[in-house]
Amino acid sequence: MAPLPQRLPQPKPTGSVPVIPTMDDTIRFETSPDRYRHWKLTFPDTHHGAVAVLAMDVQEDAGLRPGYPLKLNSYDLGVDIELADAIQRIRFEHPAVRALVVTSARDRIFSAGANIYMLGSSTHTFKVNFCKYTNETRVYLEELSQESGVPTLAAINGTASGGGYELVLACDEAILQDDGNAAVSLPEAPLLAVLPGTGGLTRLVDKRKVRRDLADVFSTLAEGVRGRRAVEWRLVDEVAPRSRFEVSVRDRTQKLIARSKRRATGEGVRLDPLDPARTVGRTEYRHVTLTVDDTRRVAEITLRGPIVSEASRDPRTAGADAWALRAFRELDDAILDLRFNHPTAGLILLRTQGDPDAVRSVDRALVAAGDDWFVREIRLHIRRVLKRIDLSARSVFALVEPGSCFVGSVFELTLAADRTYMLDDPDGATVVGLSDMNFGPLPMSNGLTRLQTRFLGEPTAVEKLQGVTEALDAGMAMKLGLVTFAPDPIDWDDEVRMAVEERTSLSPDAMTGMEASLRFAGPETMETKIFGRLTAWQNWIFQRPNAVGPKGALTVYGRPERAVFDYKRT
Amino acid sequence: MAPLPQRLPQPKPTGSVPVIPTMDDTIRFETSPDRYRHWKLTFPDTHHGAVAVLAMDVQEDAGLRPGYPLKLNSYDLGVDIELADAIQRIRFEHPAVRALVVTSARDRIFSAGANIYMLGSSTHTFKVNFCKYTNETRVYLEELSQESGVPTLAAINGTASGGGYELVLACDEAILQDDGNAAVSLPEAPLLAVLPGTGGLTRLVDKRKVRRDLADVFSTLAEGVRGRRAVEWRLVDEVAPRSRFEVSVRDRTQKLIARSKRRATGEGVRLDPLDPARTVGRTEYRHVTLTVDDTRRVAEITLRGPIVSEASRDPRTAGADAWALRAFRELDDAILDLRFNHPTAGLILLRTQGDPDAVRSVDRALVAAGDDWFVREIRLHIRRVLKRIDLSARSVFALVEPGSCFVGSVFELTLAADRTYMLDDPDGATVVGLSDMNFGPLPMSNGLTRLQTRFLGEPTAVEKLQGVTEALDAGMAMKLGLVTFAPDPIDWDDEVRMAVEERTSLSPDAMTGMEASLRFAGPETMETKIFGRLTAWQNWIFQRPNAVGPKGALTVYGRPERAVFDYKRT
């Protein structure tokens, strides 16, 4: 056991002190392989296209903001946006892929993790949202394996520290080069006085099932663990000397292909750019409109349902124009835009416009297509976007008004909302409805459907709802517990206005903690542990003076002075 | 839906501004019914001693510190220390009790929850530890019902707000007086910009299974919910008009008695005072010694095993002198002393002295006594104390040295520790050992035994260990994965010293978050949700400027000015 190691996983930046990024810089989440600067996505001939290789090759001077050179394959949000895109492309554009290898294009360095100077110079809000996004991306890797049948291997051809090792942990298997130097490590706590930001501690004990005392030692050992000990402690599955590394990776990859459950055939579907029209406070996508009112601190999202020709189209052959795929891609982009670019919009009002029967047709086709790989990917995509809403630190109210189309997968939006207001229309023309999409294909992070989570107190309610195929007016929806309030036309405007004003007047921090606590009743999964428990601890530590104060470890990292701690335990 | 209500659940203190408490005031955790100032514990004749009634009657001017009158049955730590004691007395001293009624001795007010001025004038560290202690006490109420067969009823004879309603949530059943005024509420988020501090949000959706949208409305409604709506929303089980309230409470209590599983008979066992000898930095109990070295930031706890006469005594008739009961009561007191009175002692070194075979005898007797109510209570007590260690925000290293007695229930201490160092004694005289107590009676908050949690990665290891009855030397203990390191006598001093110095040099906040994340692998329960997830969110919010900054809601509460928020969502 060495005393506190002084070995630094990332060199200090050359030149001037880091620039504090202003949060005015708008961040965009769309990219495509031809624009990648930090990853190389290839499909080596050796495996005849059955394997995708994602090699990290971070361009030092291409950070999202100036001030922090991305040395040693350290990353910032821009690097992760490309990773998320690559995973999405493998799903939709490369159906032949049966296994994914994540590795580094550099010699002797896998990844040094999230860039420390980027973190040190970011606001608390940005740090928290950055970690959430990277966490979602890591979960996408796991979902790629579990749900789409593309198992993943981390080929650790050099040191993987911090977020670098957390990327490894998100893969199914890990093989580490045994060259007397390459190590895996989580140096965040000992070097920076923060926690690993991307699920590392949870995956250590809950996924790799590392013994808790060894996990404790490992997580305080800045220099990490290498060689055989890394296998003995379950940190990786195998070590291989440099001379045999490639062969071992190939052997393991071959086995991954053999156990892949993916049965996709035919051509991939190219995901075209969303190309929304953006003006100040308003983004117009094809099926989605996002408006942001900074004065009221309210964002409004309106989703337009499919038109008849879209609803009647076979999704298996509709390509990227399939309404459900396109609409939820747009919704996803809007949510990310809100998270990063509109931090004060504390409340999202969700509306829809369209024909309820058209949504019902779309849902029917999505379910009927069963095993079709592309339609399956559409369903999984909807599921991910809904989870992204569940996990967003914004209040969400759904408003069910005349002309809306909250049915099935679209009704799921109201179930993801914190509350639903439905107009009690005297004509009974304002309706909601359920479809098979509400009863299985779109589980939350806790593994339950939103209806199951909603009715934990009366499980038979869900069974009863399964037989409900008709359109439901406000009276029925209230009776079945599907909406929160159903004001009549006289009260509607006042009631909604007052609810909106009240909600946006409350402390945004208290709302974030409250929503995170109320949204996920029922069982816990590794995912809810990461987003619920670990994230909360990270958020706490990310604002402690011992980390981010003037003499905190994250602040003084790379400078000559040492961190100074207040040693009171809390 | 009303706009943000301005109704205040607690009046402002009269006289001067609150005094900031200094943390130099030592807090003691021992009390007894004859010293209670805030609770009345009675056993009404109407139920022939089968019912305990705990009536809250907080003495306004008897706060633990000056500066915050405890109006309207609001409470501070001193009130909760009495509650915890009362639950413990019911267990051990009143075996005839078959049901517990928690109520208020005041008219029209049940409890206004934790005192806001106390919270507003406390340090972050104190707030967090206060919430942890009150959370543990609420869990003890639930354990009293689930494990000791004493079901609990909250008889809400007046408004229960905040922590007052959280006390209700910790009971099995709740009946609310329907008098047009009495309400239940969680006004923390809307009024104070913090979360309910004692498990309220989790119990709302996970225990009472309130629908999440209704929970959302309820948790932002400062004035709360009363009458029939409280039943419809599942917030209470019944409402009864003032005229029928007592009868309804009596009827429900009668049903609780009928379903009680408690079969205790005979006399209770009086829990005598621990009466330790305290000098600066040292506390000597009968079986436990606690020393605190503030310079090194290390606490050392030495537990002395039973002597032969203690080990051979039948625990069923040993009374409060039963070694296991007394030793773990002392350990509990020492842990609480550390938590509140020695905040900078970041590392606990756990040692034992004694005869391993004597501990084995004690364990055998504890298990053999099976259904005996008193011995069962001893086992449950050990379980609670071990959980208290799991949940303590201190690093814990166990040191297994010559002359130690880490066997069975005492070995469990090493399993609760973050690491164990065991001397690799060339004579093989330093040993550890297992007993039946390691395989069931002492589960963690996650519902698993510590061995099951430790070996999640190789479940068969636990089965194999069940056959291991012999004393294990360091070599065997290492091989079986029961200890972390086994230095030989030449390395021992240096290795332990360096590990201690390293650990105490690290950021205390990072260690707290890391330990909370690594200690509870495996399934989650309501308990781990409360202590892991909800607590972390509370801790985060408890240091946000929107709550505790100069213009934060908690700070300005009761003053003429309004809170000012930074509306950025995080």
C-alpha cells in the first residue's frame, strides 16, 4: 500500500490558464460519421463486416470549448456526442454487425477519462448534465448488447483511467494488455476528491461484482491495477501480453459474434439529418415544435402525430422517414437542447396534435412487425427517448386538449410527465387511449412499464387497462387513474396557468430532487442505481468545497499547490 | 390548484434571532422514560397492557440547544433520541405489548415536523447526521412491526406536516381526524426549498404506493390534504370525525393486536444505564473502549469478547447483562458519539480482544434460543447496530491481531468494515471464524447477509463457507476471500500505518460518497432507497444556495423577505 500517489493521469495543459467556458455557447447533438473528429468507426474485413470497431482517437485541439487540450484520449461532451451517434449508426445503418469492439487508436493509452481541466472550469450545472449524458451513452452500449444482440468488448491496449475505465465497465467483456504499464484505475476520489462520474462505482460492485473491500482499495489507488491482479480482482476478464493481444482480441470477438442474438438482414437505414428551422426561442422540426419562453421559464413541446399516409405506411420499409422514428429522434434532440442550452426552462409543457386513430395504426404496425430488426430498433429508440424524459431534471406537465393524439406510444409521454391536465370537454371530443405499446415494449429504467409503476398500489388496474381499447374521455380517464386533473372549459385556462406559475416559482433544486425521488417507485436496477443513487452523491460532492472550492482538489489539480480539505465528515 | 400558499406550518420564534449552535456541545444518546420531556409512554388499562401509546408532547423550551422554541410539536434531535429510546424500551421492557399507537398529546396538532429554525441554524454536517438518525429511528418503528410483531398505528389527531407526516408514514396504518382542519402535508419543497428529510418521498410512492402524479401534487402543496381526499390519494387509511375518532382508533388498535405475531411472555428486561467512564479522547464502557485521536483523525474501537462465565450463561435469563446485548449497546453508543461529537475522526479502526471460542459459545446460544422473545430481541439489536455501522459516514478498517476474537457475530464487524487487515502470524495463532450468525440473522439494509453481498460475484462461495466451522488463520482467510490483506509481522506496522495515513488524507466527502456506493451492492430495498438515494439528494439540496444561501428559502423562512432563487436547473 503506497501513500497517496502523486502520479498524474493527465498532464497539465500547456500555455495559459483554462478559460472559463460561458454557457452561452450553444451545443448541438447531431453529428455523423463523416464529421467525427475523435472516433474511428470501421468494419474490418477480417470479420466480413460482422464486427464494428470503435477506436478512440481524440483530437487534442478539437474540444467543444477552448482552454483544455484533450490530451491522452481524454474527452469532453463533444467526444461523447460522437460516441452516442456511432452507437446509433451501428443500430440502424449496419444491421450486419454482430459484435462491437471498443478500443483506442493510440499506442499505450486507452483513455484518460473526462478531461479534468474541462471539469474544473465548468459550472456545477454543466458538470451534472455532462455526467448524465455520458451515463446515458454508457447505458446505450449495454442496451446495444442486451436488447439488440450486439455484444461488446473493450480491447484495452493501454492505460484506462477514470472515465476511460468506466467506458470499459460499460462493455460486456474487457481484455487488458499486459505490458508492465497498462493499468485500469479510478483515480477520481484520491486525486480529485470527486467520484467517478459515469457509473464506475456502481458497475464495479453491481455489474462486475468486484468484492467490496477490493473495490474500496481499487477506488483509492490512483495508479490503478495492472496485469494478473486486474483479473484476480475481476476488474477485467483477461490480460494478454502485447505480442498476443491482437490474437486474444480476435478470439474473444469471434466468440462474441457466435453468441450474438442479432438476426438483422438486408440494407441499413441511413439516418438523415433532422435539419430543424431554428429562430430565437423556437425550433421547428418536421413533427415537433419546441418553443422556449425564458421569461416564464417554460418550454413547450408540441408533437404532431402521423398524417394518414404516414400512418398507413409499413414501417419495415419506411426507412428514416418512418413517423415514429423521425418524431422521437426530433423529440430527443429537443430534450437535449433544453437540457444544455436552456437551463432556466424549468417546466416542459407537452402537447400533441393529430389523429388518435393514426397513432393507433402506427402502434399496431410497430407491434405487428415483431422481429423485424428495423422496427425493433424503432421501438428501442422510442424507449430510450422516453427514458431520457424520465431522467431529465425538468418538471413535465402534459396537456391533453382538443385535437390532441395522446394514444399508445404517444400517451406514454403523459405517463412520463409529472402530471397530466386533460380538458373535460362537454362533447367528449378530447380523448386519450392505450395500445399494446403501453404494456411492455417501453419499460422505464426500473424495468417496469410506466403503467405498472403508476399503479404499484393496485396492480390489478394494469390488467384491467389491458382490455381497454376504446377512446377515453376525461371522465373515463380520471376514473381509470390515467390523468391527474380534468378541469372543465371554464376552469381550464386559470387552472393550467396557476399550476404553471406555481411550479416555475419553486426552487429548481428541490424540484429536481423531488422528481428524481417520485418518478421511480418500485424495483431498482443497475440503471436506476446509477441515475438515482450514484448521480445524487456525485452532485453532492461536485459542489463540496473540498472538490470545487478555491483550494479544492479539482480546482488546484495540475497546479503546484496541494488541495486543502475540511476534514469534517458529513 | 392554488398559487404558492403562504400558510406557514410553524410560527416564527419570538424574541431574538436564532443562535447558531456550536458543535462543541456534546450530545448524549442515553435516556430513559423517567427523563423524557417530549413523549408520554403509557400502557392504557383499556387494552390490559397489550398496547403502548406514545404521545408526542414536545416541551417548547427544552430544545437540545437554545434559539429555537419547539412550538407545535416540532422536534429536534433531543426529541428523536427519546423516541428511539421508547421504541427500544417497548422491545425489551414491555414484552406484553402487541401494538403501538403513535399520537399527539396536544389538541389539533399532531406534529409540525423538524423544527425549521433548528435546521436553518445548523451546519450542513449536523443537518445530514440529524436526518440520518431520524431515518434510523423511523426504520426502527417499521422493524418493530415487521420483526418483533408489534404493528403500529398513527392516530393523527391534528395536523401532521413535514416530519410529522413522515412519522405517520413510518407506521403501518394511519387514521386522520376529519375536523375540517387537520391535514397531512409535506411542505418542505414549496416552503423551504429542501426535501422532506426523513424518507417521506420514498415512503409515499414505495410504501403507501401513492400514484406518482398525486404524490407530485401533494409534495408541492404546502397546505396539504385533508378529509376524504387524503384517503382517496392513499395518504392515510381512514378519516374519522372528531366525535368518532377515539372509537375508530380503538377499533383499529384492537385489530392490530389481533394480527400481532408477538408471542413474548414473562417479565421485561430493564435496560440499565451504560455509565461509561469518559475522559478526554477516551470512553471506557464495560466491554468497549473508544479512543479518538483528533490529530490523526482516527478513532479506535476495541470490543472485548465475553469472559468464560459470560459465555456460558444462558442468554434467556441473563437479562441486561447478557454479553451480546450489553456489548452491542455500548458499540451503538460509541458510534453515535463519533457521528455527532467527533466529526473529523474520519477512520474507525476496529479491534477485538478475547477468546474466539467464547464468542462462538455466545453465538450458539443466541441461535439455539430460537423463538425466545428476549434472545430474538438481542439478535435484532445486534442487527441494528451493524446496520448503523454500514450507514455511518466513516471509513472503517478492521484489524485482526493476536488475541482477537473475530468470530461469528463479532466477525460480522469485519464484514461491515471497508477493509480488513489480518496479521499473517507464523504460529497461526491469529484466527477468525464463522458461525450461524453469519448466515441469516444479521442482514444488511439490502436484505442480504454481509457474506452474500460480499460474494455476489461467486454465490457458491457462501454455500461453501457454511460448512466452515474451524478457526481460520490468515492464509485460509485470504484464500476464502474473508479478509483484504494479510501482512506478515515484518510488514504489519508499516502497512497498517501507511493505509491509515493514506485514508485519512483523502477528501472526507469523496470517501462518504464512495463508501455509500460500494457498501450496498445487490438488491435495493425501501431502506437502501431512503439511505442511499433520497439521502444523497437531500444532502445535495441541503447545500444549494437556493435553500441555505443568504437568500435561500430555509434561511429567510419566517423573515419578512421572500426567498430569491437561481432558476438554473441542474
